[in-house]
Amino acid sequence: MEIDEKEMMEKYYQQLQKEKEFELDRHKQRIKEFSLYCEKHNVPALKDDFDYIQRIGIVAHRKNILKEIYPDLPIDKDGLVSWNFIKEKLQSSNQMSGYIGGNDFVAMVHPYFRRGMSLLNNWAPLFVELFWQVKDENIDAYIALDYDNVRVNTEPFFYMEADTWFGAPFDKSIENIPDGISKLRPPLDLKRTHNNFIFKDAYSLDVKWSSKGSIRTFQALEFKHEDVTIELDGITYHPVRYIHAEYDLNKKAFRHFDGAVQHFLPNEYRQRIDMDFNFDNKSSNSLKAKYIKLFKFNGEFSIDFWVEFCSHFYTGNPLIFEYFTGNYPDHVIETLSRIRQKVI
């Protein structure tokens, strides 16, 4: 039976409205405190100027509100703020990139850095993330802030959207792969039923390379869609397949390789699914999922051996094939083409 997309979207918007009402009510004390803070700083009273945005949190919105509550903010002639000034404010902040935390509110960079230049979306990959990493003292950097909106809930709040691919591609010369994170998603234009058929319910594949001395460490997590769950001892979990491997640069071979299934509780799953492997570094609420280890290899084995076992461990998921080869298998490419041409 074909799903009624109009009905589905109506239910989705109803759910968003319920979530908004719930979050505004949950933070009503914080909203009251922020209103009093504004009054003390001679800012006109805020009444209906609060909103809940799923990807940000509780937001106070009014023209130039940031300038009103922070009149000493050093804005240059181009309307920009010095990155050196911002970095000083970030030292005691554990907010994600693009957010400048304080005791009473959180400032944000300009919404034009967001997907579609809309406040409703998260940052478009990966400019803001890269800007937040600028450390060269020879670079005098500036960035535009969002002067019309500030986030009221000051606790860390993380939400990330990814393109269908970002990060460094795989290279059989392991030493050439830079340390860092890659995240792969199925095409975002696929219907849920098509995703189930082609990608076996895969939501994303997270990959991380890191180095310590002559050892390169590889990690990968495969997330399924939210409705894929298992039950253990009467508790519902989201199963996430995990791979860990260590490559010896001196021997040019892997020395260790293991695989497991991690079990995320629903609230842990929702916190982690749209984040990356740096979640624990950025968040004060590190997630330590329960897991069942399924295999391990110790010794000395080739890249081809490792690639083959990785591919079969993530059986049925073309994202691992895409990571290793840069493209989907031929049958997946053909099926996607037929779907988009509405042949099937």
C-alpha cells in the first residue's frame, strides 16, 4: 500500500508543533530568567519573542537583540566580529562550532551560513566547522554573527546534518589518508521504502581515522533508521554495527581488527545519530553504549583482507562499498537511475 505523503507530512508538522510546545513549556523558567536579564540591561521586555527551533533550541528573536544585550560587542565597519575576540569567549564554552556560549545566552554566527540560508537548518558543510579550526596567528579573521537571534538555553546543544558524503576518501596507501572523519548517507531524495530496499535501512556510515606514533586506528559505525530496533532483557535498543582496526605503518599491514554491535538506548541514539565520532569530545554527556563483540583478528594481515571482511560485516550496505571505491556497485547505480526515472 502506497503511503499518503500528504497525510505523512501533516502528521510530521503536528509532531513538530507538539515538540515546540513541549520544549517552550519545559524551558519556561529559563525564558523567564532571560527576560529578567534583558530588563536589567535596559532591553525592552520580551513577550512573544521566543521560539523553539529543532536544530538550535529555545531562541529569542528580535531585530538587533544581540546588539541590545551586548552593546560593547566589537563590530567592525563591515558588520563583522574578530575571530580573536570570539576565541577568547570560547575558552570556557563547550558549544559546537558556530555557537559562542555565555552564562546568560548563546550567540550564533549568521544564518546565511546555514543550509538554504535559513535559521531552521543547521550549518552547511563544512565552512563553519573549518572556520572554528583556524589557529594561524598570521591570519586576521572575522565572521558575521546573527544579531537578530540568540539561543536562550545555554547548556550544550548539538545537532548536525551531513551531506550524503563528507570527509577524506579511502586510499589503499593508508599513510596518505589524513586523520579525521568521514560521514556517508544514502541519497537524500530516496523514499523510505526505497532506502529499505537498496540500503537495507542504513541511515549513515561514520568513519574515523586517527594516529598515534606509527599506528593508524580505523573506526566505523553503521546506523540504521530509527524504526530498526532489537529487544534485550525487555529493553529496546538501536543496534549499531562497529568496526575497529589498527594499521602498522612500519610493517604496512594491519595488526588488529575486531567487530561488534553496540546497543544504543533511544535517547542515546537520538543524541548520536546526526553527530560524528567527535561527539564525545564536544559533549559533556559522553555515550558509552553496551556492546557485544562479534569477532577479532590479531596478527599481521593485508589491506585486501581487511577491506573484504569490512565489506561483508556491513553486508547489504552500499555505503561501505562507496567508501572504499568512491561509487556504488553497478546494480545500485542502475536501480537508483530507474527509480529517479520512475521506471519502477
